[in-house]
Amino acid sequence: MNIVLRIRLIAFVVTVLVFLAGTELQAQRHMENLDRGVIVVRTDSNSAYIGWRLLGTEPQDISFNLYRQSGNKKPIKLNNSPITESTNFVDKSLNHSLDNSYFVKAINKGKELEASKAYILKAKSPIQQYINIPLKTPNGYTPNDVSVGDLDGDGEYELILHQTSRGIDSPSPGISGIPIFQAYKQNGELLWQINLGKNIREGAHYTQFMVYDLDSDGIAEFACKTADGTIDGVGKVIGDSSKDYRNLDKSSGTYFGKILDGPEYFTIFSGKTGEALATTDYIPNRYPLNSWNGHGGNGQSDSTGNRSERFLACVAYLDGVHPSVVMCRGYYGRSVLAAWDWRGGKLTSRWVFDSKDGENPFSGQGNHNLAVADVDNDGKDEIIYGSMVVNDDGNGLFSTGLRHGDAIHVGEFIPNRPGLQVFGVHEIEEGTTGPGAAIYDVKTGEILYKGAMNSDVGRGVAADIFPGNPGAEMWYSGSNGLLNLKGERIGENPTSTNFLIWWDGDLSRELLNRNRIDKYGFGTIFTAEGCMSNNGTKSTPALSADLFGDWREEVIFRTNDNKNLRIYTTTIPTKHRIHTLMHDPQYRLGIATQNVGYNQPPNTSFFLGTDMKKAKRPNIVLVKTETEIKK
């Protein structure tokens, strides 16, 4: 080969490698190796609904066979031809007097693969569409937020439950209850309990907890802020249990019951046992107390622990491959985000972002919640901290100046516009002006819509709930109807501005409010009888997520007597097939942050709605589970 051809060949190979590095080879994220997630619900005397997962790593042309074994009889195949259209099936030949075991076999390139884990529908099972999880709720406690993770490496989600006693808002005085966390398997087995102790105050703004496989070993960790007297899942005390930093002087007014002294810690716990694996100082500490003042540094000074004791948290793939946990403090004025890596049994600081003071354009822009997404499509995540975005390297990307707000939604909402958009609602404080609702481009910060000018808007939602309008719609307190994303009224007000869920057979989303699900324009289509929502008028579920079955979401409520959790699943067949939403990184990270501050529903990285394009296979690699390692 002459030298010219050789040079051209080398140049061609380099070009191909560079192209591949920018596509599939770029940043394959480590994600959970979930099982098939088969779920079976008896729907009447001789019928059952069956759903299962399409994994995010599976090819689009994969198909399935579904089998049922009744009693001691041989398994029979229920489908006449391979199932290609969806990942659900209705069995109309059920003999409910026998135990019925259902399992799925994927078919790839004409070859049947290994059978999935079976789901056993017990003989004479009641007609109910929930899994009941009995709880060991401590006296005086109420089940509240739930998160999920694979805590034992079997490919199935376990539930981590925040048990709450007396919660107190940050500005209010009083002695709060002690936060408790419990981990349960779906059969009701209690795996461990962590007691955060008297030096962690209970309330929506204090105790944010992350559940995620942070070191890619197939088992999720549990992470949160701790203090002297925290007791881990094996009974070990963190710090000095004799210390009590609560202000017990009733005459101290707004300081009574607050915790404004003493060390603050950040701890990584084993998801399997609840044992504390590593504890370090919480970054940042609370001092000086008056450095966390109001919107944009408008002169509001606070030393009573209102502004300083406001916490958020999230998980993000900051290097594009491994998850990091980000613990945050402050949003009305100064905001600090501290990124941590848990690798090889060591906890290390990755970076710290600090807006410092009101002269900084990144001050006063945080929400009561946050979101995580790859805003610039480089494979690495950014943190959408309300009205500003922090880059994967810990530097501020941009600040919109839209100020603090109560709700945020990040997704591909606007048809034919590349990338993601942020819809949010905003508060107006004395001395500030601006929109009460706005949309901005999450990559550039360009503001695309302003509404409710100079109005204090506390609730708002963006989602595709109306098939008659392309893309998503928005509505908020005072919007006077359903709006398209240009702000034009296209319909009546939805029944709630609380939460969302994908539940029925079409691609548009439903309204989740209190213990019921409403279809826009049709009314209530499902009610979880005997159950309650959480968090007062916000009426949020314990959790809503794609926990098993096909891509539709499950919803978890507590029962009225606080003795059980119930995981409700849809039984409505669908002809649409999408990989499990838990293998879409943005959606999965939205589940991890759903418990943070004012709970928000998750969104996918792609448009999921009427007339959507086929969802791309996510660029992920699944970690080995403990079950696979044993094999």
C-alpha cells in the first residue's frame, strides 16, 4: 500500500472512531439490571391482566411468548404468534381455583431465550389491582414519601419509606418528631430501620434522601444528611449520642425547637443492611446563618434558621458513566451544591458550587425542588436548580433571573424544537417583579414564554394531557384554563394542578390527585379506595413510578390506618410498546428526586405523548446483579 493510501486509510479510521465516540461509545451509563418485572392481576372470574418489561438495552424487533402453568399441569403458551405490539396480555382462560404461574420468554432472532422469573397468582386471589405491603409503623408515625432501589441485587425493586412524626416548617418554632427510614421488600419483609435521631429536624425542607446504586455493584445505597445520635440499620450510633442541639428554651420565640448548632454530617448507608458505610462533614455548613438571605439578596436577613435550613438533593451522571450524589443547601438567596462520589468503598468530594451572595446572578434562583437532565446532549448531566442550571463540572451554566418557585417540569414539550424545555411557576416577593409562570430553553436559558406577570403563582404543571393539541400543554393557578405552550387558551381547567401519571392505554398522561386518577375531559377513571395521599393540599402519592409491568406507571399510597402501603398498577391493555421508563436516565433520576422538597412527577428525556416518535434505545449498560454474579 503506498503512503498516500495509507494516510487516507488512517484518516478514515480516525474519523470513524471520532464519530463513534460522539455517539454510541460516548458515556454509556451504568444502570440497574432489572428483571422482566412480570405482574399479574385478576380482573374477573376467569380473566387476568399480565404485563412485563421491555428492557432499555433490548433491540426494537425483540418479541415475546407468554406461558401459564396452572397447578401441576404442564406450562402452556397463551399467545398464538409472538407478541410484538406491546408488553401486556389479557388471559381470558384463567382457572382461578388453581395457583397460576406466569412467565415470559423473549424471542431474539427467532430463538427463545431464558424464561423470566415467574409471577404466581394464588388460587382464589381477590379481584384487586394492588400489591399490599404490611408495615411496621412506629406509634405516632405516618408513612410518607417512598423511594425505590434494588437493595439485594435480585433485579426487583425494594421500597425505602420515610416514616414521619411531627413535622415542622423551617420558619416555625417547635420540637419536631424524629425522622425514621425503613426498607421493605414487596412481600412486606422489613430489611432495616434507620433512626436519624433528635439532632435532625423533621419537615419537608430538612430530610432529603437519595436511593441509588452509586458504585455500580448492583445494590443501591441510601444517602442523607445525619447528625450526632443517628442510629444506622445495624444499631451503630453515628457521632455522640449524648448531644442534644435542639433549642429547648421555650422563651426563645422563633428559635425554640430549632437546631442551629452542632456538627452536620453526610452519610452513605448500605442498601442491603442499612449499615453506615461512610460519614463525613456536610457541605456546606450553616454558618453564617444570615448569609442565606432572600431573593437575589434584596436585603432580607435571617438568623433564625429559616433560610439556612432549606435542603435539596439529587443524583446525576456528572462524568456520563457513574452516578454521583449532590447534596444542596439554600435557594432563596445563597445556594450551594456539593457533589460526592462513592467509589470502591470511598466517599470523595467531586466539586462544590457556591453562589455566595446576592451580587451573584445565581443567587435566589432555586426552587423547593430540582431536576436533572443532560441539557447539552454531551452524555453528562446538568442540575436544573429552579431558574438556573449548574453544569456537570460544577460551574454555573446560566441563570435566567426568573427567581424562586414551587414547581418545575423539564422535558421535550414543544414539537419540532430540538432539546428540552423547562416549565416553572414563580413566587413574587416584596421588591421583585416578573412572570409567575415561564418556559425557558434548558440548553441556552432563552425564555420562551412569560405569563401571570407580577403574580405569585404557587402551582403549575406541563404535560401532554390533551390529544387535540400538538406537544404538551400547561396550566397553573390563575391560568384560567388549559393553555398551549404559547399561552393560548385551548380548553377548560384540568381538575387538579398536583401530579401526573401514565395509566390508561393511550400515550397522553392522566391527572393524579389525592387517591384518584382523572382523564382530562372524561373525569375520574380510577380511585384507590381506603387510601390517602400525602403532604396536605399538595396531595402527592408516596411514589409514582414505572415499578414493574410495561411502561405505564404504578402509584403507591398509604392506607387510611397507616398500616400498609399499596402499589396500584393499571389493568388497561395498551397497543403501545416502550422500553421501561426506569431505563431512561432522566426519568430514573426524576424518581430518585421525587421525594425532595415539594414532590414533582418525573419526565422522560424524550417526548412521550400523542403522535410521539419512536423512543430511541437509551445509551446505557446494565450492571451485574448479585444473582448474576453468583451464577
